[in-house]
Amino acid sequence: MPPSQHFELCFCEFIPNDLHSGTLYISMEYGTAIHLCACGCGEKVITPLAPKQWHLFYDGESVSLKPSIGNWSFPCRSHYWILESKVSWAAPWEEYIAAEVEETTERLVEPAAANRAHSGFSLRRVWAAICQFFSR
């Protein structure tokens, strides 16, 4: 696959089994954005949308994801930003930086995920409650 320079957007509830290169699939219901690695290697990149993970910015036409996408666990070790639906390449990750980022991510994300699991928080439940409230 050739490298992606731009992403088409696909807002969907469920992510399809067969992903297309150059398409960013966004499930707001499940707080996830998924795409095939922009380098063209074909690896599936999953970006959970959460306060301590990735943030999605949508201006009605294009999407930006922050922070950068650092695929240090893939053989390609690609590193890029998705800004206004375009790929902006960054420097590749050195081994020591990748290990440090992975350790920091685990330290920050795991407790937050555990807290959400224990609190029973669900965007679906919140949305259902809002719909039920306004249908009265």
C-alpha cells in the first residue's frame, strides 16, 4: 500500500471489518477512531478518544487527532500527526523514547480505565438517559 497523505472521513457506529487505506473511521458511540497506518504497512491503528488518550477535533469538514500517532510497537515505527485530515510526518521514534512513552501511557491510562469500569460510566447510557428525558 502506498503511504497516505490525506484521510477521508467515515463516521460510523461500528467499525467495518475491512478497512480501506486513507480512510479514518470514527465511532463517536464507542469513542474510537481507527485507520490503517499512514506509512502503508497495513497495520490497524486504534486511537481511543478519551481525556488521557486522544482528542478529536472536527470542524465540519476535516478532523485533527492529538497527540501524535506514535506506532512504536509496529515494525514500521511510524510517527505522524493527523491535522485537518492530512498526514504530517514526524521524526521516527527511538527505542528509549518509545519505551518511556509506553511506560508513561500505561501509568496514566490504566487507572483511568479502571475507574471508568468501576463507575459504570457509559456514553451510551448517558445518551439513552438524555433521549428518554426529552421524549417525555
